[in-house]
Amino acid sequence: MSEKLHMIETQLKTRLLLALWDLGGTKQEVKKGDLSKRIVTKDKKVSDYEGIFKELEKQGAIAISKKGYSLVSPVGLEVLGEGLTSPEFRFEGSIIGTWAANALLKWISQMNGAVAASVSANGVNSEVKSYDEFKQVALEVYDKLNRDYNLNDLVPIYRIRREVGDRVSRSDFSDWLLEIQENDVFQLMAGEMPDITPDKREDSITIPGGGLRYYAKRLS
């Protein structure tokens, strides 16, 4: 695929997912007509999105029924987030539409909220020095991600690690997360992670003698 075609595909895919997310697609099925009103423009018809729908369904990002579409968590939200931060994503033309502007503001607000969970009041990352401190931070980040992105109580470990950031070393993060599991606070689960990349795998966690674990589920 040429660079130009890839850019167009990224734009269409991200616009579709943003519209579906804004219409509440993570909580309920969105009628086909309602989604069409958002994505149809002067130079884009619903038929232009046919290949995009199929690709996103194959990725596990959306679910399609005879009546409408749903945004599947967490894959759909991951693909949307990656699209919005991609240098290839941009709105064509000088007018992006009120719905798109408001949807972007809502997304940015939620993203800022998630970042705030990992930043101290003065805006500087505070170092986590003990297991008890880490446990508190991990639970806060878990709850924030689970709530804001409708992750259905299965939060990707790599997202928790990235939200905690440089407040804790990689080795301490892994050791303390395993300790949290030993104390029956989290259950670390394998499962399947569509669109897994080397960096996401690296930021997950390996159980001694038990292989990779991609998700955390809160038990208490």
C-alpha cells in the first residue's frame, strides 16, 4: 500500500471509530443510519468505508450486526487512540464539523484525566518507593482506565505500566504486580490481545514458569 493510500485509510478508520465512540458505541449498538450521518461528507460516501468496516471487524475493534455497529473494548479504543495520535491523521478541509470537534474535546478530556492519575498535584511524577504505595497507585490507575475506557474489568497490563510511567522502575513494577496477585488483589490473565506489538508485549508481564500475562482483573 502506498504512503498516500495508507494515510487516507488511517483518516477514514479513525473518523469512523471516533464517531462510533462519540455515539456511545462502547455501551450500546449504534444504528447504521446514525453512524452514516456522521461519516458521510461531500466527498465520502458510506460505500467508501466498506473496506474499513471489514478490516476493523476482522481486527476485533468493532462488531457488526444487521441493525448497527458496536465499538469493542479494549481493542476498538486502542485502535482509536493510536489513530488519533498518528501523524497520518488529520481532518480534510477547513471545517471538521461540530460533532467531530466536540468528540475530540471529550476524548482529550478523558485522556487528561487518565494522565492526571499518574501525576502528582504539582505536575511532577512522584517516585513510588514501596509496595504499599505501588498498590495504591496501581489500583487508582486500574480503576481510572477501566472506567474511562469501558474495559469490562480487563485492563491491559501494558497500559497500567505506561500510566505509572517512570515513577517506578520496570523491575519493581513487575515484582510488585506479581506480589499484588499473590495477595489476591489482582488476577493477571493471559487471554488474547489483538494487534499485539513487540512494545506492548514487552510492557506486559511474564509469570515465572507461566508465560506472558496481558490483562489485570481486580479481585478486591
